[in-house]
Amino acid sequence: MTLEDKKAALIEEITLIPDAYERLGHIVERGKNAEGLPEDLRIDSFKIEGCMSQLWVVPEFKDGFCYYKSESDSAIVKGIASLLCDFYSESKPEDIVETDAEFLGEVGITQHLSPNRRNGLSRIVESIQRFAKSCMAAK
């Protein structure tokens, strides 16, 4: 599935929820149901700086595709990080670098986040794209 296909599916999934606060609740539930990370991967080298919460994103490059997993001590951050990791996982580095996460604003997610949470969200995307760039450079 391409990132454009994933984006269309996520937009459809999220916009089916009519109320903006219910959408955030959906994201929180997603975080609660996410697999998370084992304790040994919650290390400083995977930690996302600039986020109010504790947040780790663990990247992996395998068979030409990038994969991401995340963990956070905040339910909303864990939900957003999980959504972004699922969105970008199983994608080629070139596609990741070319695709932003602006669609979260289109579906009303970012508008209800505090400025600090929005900053954390952009840091997640930066981290994901930085790893994808490093994979491109290593080819």
C-alpha cells in the first residue's frame, strides 16, 4: 500500500468520526491498543527531544523498506506516534522523505493539540524522515 493510499484510508477513517474531541479519543484509544516498546529499547538514542512527554521512536531498515515503532508515557502522544509509525512503516525511504503529515491538520487532529504537543508531533515526523534520508544515503 502506498503512502497516498494509507493517507486516503486514514483520512476516511478519521473523518467518519463527526466530533473533533471524539477523533482525539480515537487517537488515544489507538495508543492504548498499540504494542509499544520493551524497556530495553527505551533508550536516549531513540528518545525524541523537544516533546513534553517521554517519547521514543525506534526505526529499522529492512529489505529496502523503513519500519517504525514507538512508545510514550502520554496516551495522546502514544496514539499520535503510533498512527505516524504505522503510516510511514513498510515504505521506501524516498516516499517517506517526500510525504509530510499535513493530513492530520486536514482531519482536525492538530488543531486541538497544545502548541507543545504540535511541536512533539513535528519532531516525530522529523525523526522518521531523518532516518529515511540516512537510509537513502546508505544505499
